[in-house]
Amino acid sequence: MPESELDKHYEENYQSPLWNLVKNRAEQKDISYYAAYREVLPEYQKTIRYKDAEWVMEQIRKRNMEIIEQRKANSK
Amino acid sequence: MSQKIANKVVETDVLVIGGGIVGCTAAWKAAEHGLNVALIEKSKPERSGKTGQGMDEIGIFPGRDGVTTLDALNLYLGGRGPSSLRAANRVLDPNVLYKIFDNALWALDEMERMGISMRYVDGEFGWMPYGSYPNGEPGPLIELRVHWHNVKPEMASAIRKNGIKVFERTMVVDLLTNNGIVVGATAVNTRTAEFITFKAKAIVLGTGDFSRHYNPSPPPCWKYKMAYNNCPASAAGDGHAVAFRAGADITRTETMQPAIVRDEILLQPGQFYLNDGITAKTFNWKGEEISRPEGPLEYLQYFNKGMVPLYQTLEHLPDDFQKRLEIHIMDETPLRLKLHGDRGFNPGKHWYQVAGNRGSHVLSGGIVIDEYFQTTLKGVYAGGECSEACGIGAGGALTAGMSIGENIHRYVSTAPEPVIDKAMVEHQKRTALAPLSVKDGTVPMELECSIRSICEEFAGPIKTEGMLREGLRRLSSLKRAFLPKLMAINPHYLMRCMEVRNILDLAEVHFKTALERKETRSGSSKSQFIRLDYPENDPSLDNKHFCVRMENGKTMIVAKEVPELNQEYAKEKN
């Protein structure tokens, strides 16, 4: 990998937004991470467009077509 | 020391070996039918097995577009199934797979009845597409998203409530047979070294996969259980080994597939971090995007062009998918997000390496079963990753366990009263407890590292006859020189000694069957069987699998026809 790309692997102080929510909730309420996750999950889920099945399918189709094109390009 | 340890005898209708999904569901269901059930688990069922840390999805199910079980089967075997099933051109009994698909939704209902949460956060089933058609359209097979970060404690609670006698920290030594029928098994408590004889009419094996014959990354795996998905530290092939030694057939022991090592950000070719149908982008080390390698052969081509290591990334995903990714990780390995954060790794953005020729590998085969999950040894049942229907994952394990539990009472009601051969028990006791008496011997981990090194160096995904023969010679040499010198400084080490005995037996089987398959069996799969000295496919081996068993102390290998799909199933219409 070129030198300039090495920082793609790691960065300082990366914190997953979901993990932060879980950790903070666990500390605030003095409960386990598992229990905190149970509480946080429904709130976090509301911020995701996961019930839009057609949109999801469209994303899958789009990526699959990219892969098909990539394979064609590679075989040339 | 063995003379001082008293025998304990437990009588039961059914002995379940392994407290994972197969073991817990089979035990729970068998007990519902009024059977007396005991379950042994070398760890604790609350957090043991592949789902010990959690699970984010189970599958696969016939799904959209009104697909029937038969449609699903054809789609699956036609190229959209797990690599292990496609590896050697339909080497899995299709009737087994048919039964798994056909009973999958029933098994889900049973799981809910067991008290396991199957619903997504909104209370609905979280179905998602699995695989795609060649033209890029999402396929009709589906998987179920689950928040299973606590599934094992829930399952363990269910079996304990159902009256199943759970023997935790108890490691199986070997099965007991009499006149070709299983009559029980022996086991050792890994905290007290108590030797236990189980007298049972039937046995269920649910011991997970076998992956400890190759090097983990990073080694040694027993210190890094958190890092593994397909390669939990417990996966010593205990079920494979005891079935093999007792005379049951095991199959596809020559094939293998790369394991997923997630914390070290090393994934198998084509594997994607997120189970929502979108595939990662693949790059060579120069940062040029390429098509992902579909298996070791394609990886080798990239290697020969000097393009490796390869990397994948999910940075192209929309924000919604990035958030889904976080939830997937929390559901399957909750602490992984913390570990990633500690190391500065953003799984949604950073690159991770694609496994190539080296790294940890999982055996792609298992114990031969029929469509009722019966092995070739009467009275022994098997399911999940230790069976030949491995690679299907939690969905296959769940269906197998529930199906075995539902039907095993039929066998138990007609099985003869088990008669234990005391000489066999004494022999197994001596074998199991001998390391406690050895001083200045070899610790089991040392022997395990040597076995793994030999497998890495002389087998691996790309094999040749000379290398396989040399590897086998070295394994035999290790066995002669060091197995008798295994030393257990405490009962926990005794468990490790028994594990390494199993690993060594199965590593030898791996080499022996790889030598028998004098061909290369390719196809677009991750677990291709590659012999550089036999680069062509041998048509005489089409639809055949090598079955291996121990007979009078010798390894017997026979190429058997894979059964055709039962005509009754083949005629199925909706």
C-alpha cells in the first residue's frame, strides 16, 4: 500500500457513535453494556432508513452492477 | 493419580455433547418429549460456542417471489450457497439441505417458544436479502436479522428450566460403543478431573467446527477468543474426532476455507463485513480497485502478478449502512466496537486485509449425516458446524438441533438398553487421565503449535503430493514422540491435552484425504480444493465424497456417491 494510504487503517481517538451512546448510558445508569445497548438500540434504530426495503434493494442492485462492470474490466 | 479418581456413572436417555445452538435446542426439544437428557459442555453454555459472543443474523430461508423449498435448494446449490457446500461440486447430501430449508420456519417458531427473542427492535421479523442473481438483481433467499448479543444466556436459561442436567466444564473423552451401537460416552470435569461415564441410548453431537489445525492470526488463539468469528478458541473438532474414532464416517476433511479474523481486520476473499447484501470494494496494495478474488486460485493469480496483499473497504456505503454496520457488530461481538475504537480502527471507513493463502482456516467438512441428522453410527446424531451440513451457520444449526430433538424419542423408544463395556471405559480413563501423571513432559499448547505449523507449511489451500507426504510424516512423528509425553499440570490442562489429541487425529485425516483426492476441484468458491500436481478436475470423482472413519485403529477412506435428491422432494410444487 502506498505510504500516503497508511492512514486509512487507523486514526487517533476513533469512537464509534453507537459505542459512545452505549458506554455513556452504561456509565450514567451504572448498568451493564448489554443492558445499555438494549436501551440505546431503539433510539439509534430510528435514525436509520432500514424499513425502506426498496431503497435497500436499490443500493444492492447499484453495487452489484458496479461489481459486474469491475469484473468485465478486470477480464480485459 | 488416575487410580485415586473415582468413577461417576450417569444414566440418561440422551446425552448431548456441546452446549451451542445445536446442543441447547436438541436438548430442550428432546426434554419436551419427556426424555431424560444430560448435556455436557467443556465451557459454560451461557457463553460457549460460535454464538457465545452474539449473533447478528441467521439463515438461510426460502423467501421472496414465492420460492419453494425446492427452488431454494436449487438456488443454493446452483452457486448462491456457502462456499463449503459448493467446494467439490455438490458433495453435500441434498436431502439434508432440503430438510434444513423445509424445517427452517418451524424451527424459528420453536425458538420463539423456547423464549429466545427472534424479532428485530420494532417487534417485526427483520428479513433481509441473501445473495443475488448473476444479473445483479437481489435473489429470493433471505436471512433473518436478530439482536442476539445475549442469545446464549437465554438458551442456557431455557434448558436449565426444562430440567436438563447440565454438566459444565466437562470435556468428552470418547464415545462408548457395543456391537456397532453407541451406548454412551466418557468425559472429564476440567476443574476437578472427575471421570464420568455416561450411559445413554442416544447421543447428539453439536460441538461446532474444526479450525485449530491451522495458525490463527494472531497466535495463539486461546488468548484471543474475542478476535475470532469462525474460529472460536473452542473449535478443536471434538465431535468430529470422537465420531471418527468410534467408527462414524466424516467427510470433506480434505477441504478447507479461510476463517474470518475480524479484530485483526483480516477477512476471507469475498467476505463482507456487513450482512445486508452490499459487497465491499477490493483494492490491491497500490490502491487500485480490482474485482474481489472468489477463492484461492484467483488470489494466487493476484499473488503471481505481485498485487497482494489485497484490501477491502466499506467507505463507499451510505450513512444508513454505516449505522447498520455498527448494529451488526454490536449484535455479534459487542465489545468489538470498543476494541476497534481503542485501536483507532473505523470499520466503516478503514481498509482491512483480505485473507490469502495463509491465516486461520476452518475445515469445510464434518460428520456424515442423513436427512434425519443421523450419523453412520447407530444412535449418534449430529448437526451444525460439526456435521457435513456445516457452513450454513446458525440457521442450519437451529434447524438441525430442533429437528433432532423432535425426532430422537422415536429412536430412544426402540433402542436396546445400553450395555457398557467396562474394559473400554477403563481404556478411555487411562488415556484421558494419563497426562496428570507425566512430569517434565510437553504442554499441550506446544504440541498444538507444532501441528499448526506443519499444516500451514505442508498443506494449506495449495497442495502437492510431496508436501502432503512430508507433512503427514511429521505429524506421525509428533504423535509417536510427544502424544505420550503430554503433561497436564491441572485439570484444565487435561482438557487441552484431550483437545490436542483430537486436533492431531483430525490433522492426520486432513492430510490423508487430501492425498486421496488427486484432482483440482475448482469453481467460484472460497474453499476450492487445489492440487498443483493434479491441476485438472477428475470427472470420476463428480458427485462423490471421501468418507473417513477409524476401523480397528486404522483410518479407512472410501469415495462414496452423494445421494440424489429424494424423488418425493424433487416433485414438490409450492
